Amino acid sequence: MKAIGYHHNLPIDHPDALQDLELPAPEPEPRDLLVRVSAISVNPVDTKIRRNSAPVAGQTRVLGWDAVGVVEAVGSAVSLFKVGDRVYYAGAINRPGANSELHTVDERIVALAPRSIDDAQAAALPLTAITAYELLFDRLRVAKGGGAGQSLLAVGGAGGVGSILVQLARQLTQLTVIATASRVQTRQWCLDLGAHAVIDHTRPLAEELKAAGFGQVDYVASLTQMAQHYTQMIEALKPQGALGAIDDMAGLDPMLLKSKAISLHWELMFTRPMFQTPDMGEQGKLLAEVAALVDAGRIRTTANTHLGAINAANLRKAHALVESGTTQGKVVVAGF
């Protein structure tokens, strides 16, 4: 089968950073679906692994944790899907990625793809939707339909996770949703997605909140450049507030959270499939809920840049865009 992978950690401008390859087709395990992939999107995790995680000598690493495709075969214990189903999912970081014609994935973390959008548009959603949903409801523990009188600050509101978090918070809670963005087009993007207000994260966050008519917030979702904004986020949070993070925290002092009794909540959407947790199937359920919201017109795809077919050249372009840190929404590729 066709696949895109790498053998060595290389900068993205190197022609061998990602290569077109021919690899054996995978065999499904008992609870696996074998999916013929039609579209994928690229996330920061792809670029981090490509730069930092070398394959075993002589082996190939295939990335890709967002996919849409059609089920071609099922494992012996599969009960939730059948051959011919059009599905979408993010997969598991400890298994080969979906940058390949055929891909195996555990049925519990899969859902039927939204019917109202095409494959490329649907491929933008799974990883960021799972991340945003788990961050909001499982980590920060905001109640569905709750949050009245409370506020959420999404730092990096125009990025992949921010773009879906803003929508989920507006559609499924009563929170006042404040996003951060620094450019005219990204500010408008956040407003169009439903943010009540947008502030500039290149300026002190507490001052920006005050200028926009807000005081301190109850929740902060740190979605990008955590080190840069860490002390400002603490200042912006109310005493006993909650900080949710998906970014790295190396070198940051957790003791700064103590005086306000701020709780810190990590979100990693790969935790459930990586550890085969008893509630692993919640990811399939939440993806089904997101698909229903999309088909009802309540949430829209965050796909914003379509680079063409699935091949090494286009994936190198996609990685370069994501590495730039200036993407708005998601970068997708579709069709082998």
C-alpha cells in the first residue's frame, strides 16, 4: 500500500523528512477496523514526533492522527461497525498513524463521519474535537448545559483545538467564551465561531480582559505557547480557578498556582486508547455527538487550508505550515 513516513528525524525542508513509500497492508486485530483512508489532517503532534522520535533502525515511522475513510474489513470481535461504513477518528499514538492507504483502528474510538460535509472537511475534526471535549467536560469538569455566570478564556482560540473548543463551549454550555487572537483575520475567525469576545495575546492578558469589560475568569484553556503566557494566565484566573493545558510545561513553576489555589488539569486525548482505559469508548461516543452537531448545523468544520492529494510533498508543506505556529483552523489533504 502507499504510505508516507520517515526513517530519520530531519527538518521539514529536507526532502527526506517525509517520503512516499510502499508498505505491507496492516492486519486488523479482533476489535480493529481496517479503513481505506480518503482524507487526513495534520496536527502539532505530527511535527513534534517527526522531529523528536526516531524509528528503530531499519524501520519506518508513519504519522497521522486524524482520518476519514471507509471500512474495508473488520476484526473478529467487531460489533459496532460494518464493511462500507464511512468513519472518522483520531487513532492511537502508540500504533502506526493514518498517513497510508489502509489503516487499522480500534472500533471503540471511531464514529460514523458527519454526513453533511465532505471527507477533507471531516478529517479536520477528530483529534481536536476529542481534545477540546475532554478538556472542557472531563478535565475542567464543566457540566453540560452549565457554566452560567462563569467565563472561559481560550488562549490560542484560532488554532485547531481552539477553533472547536470555542464552538463546543458556546453550543453545550452557558459559559462566557473569550478567545485570544492577534491578527485581524484570526480575531474575526474566533468571533465567527461564536466567541463572545476576543482579546490580543501579544499583550498582558489581565489588562486585555479588563479593557474588554471582563474581570478575572473562572477557567483558562492553555492551547499554545504555555511558557509564554503562564504567569499572565495565573494573573487572569480567579482564586480557586482552573487551568487546563495541552501544551508542554517544562521549566514552569507549579508553585505559582498555590496562593490562588488554582487547579491544573492536563489533557492528552491519546491517554484513553494508549492505556486501554475502561472508558475508552467515550471517545467514539463523543465523536458521534460531534458528528450530530455538525449535521444539525450547530458546529462547523475547522478545515481552513486544503493542500491537495495525500503525498509526501503535500504533507511536508502541511508540516511546515503547522510548525509556523500561525495556522488558522486545520490543514487537510485528501485522496491518494
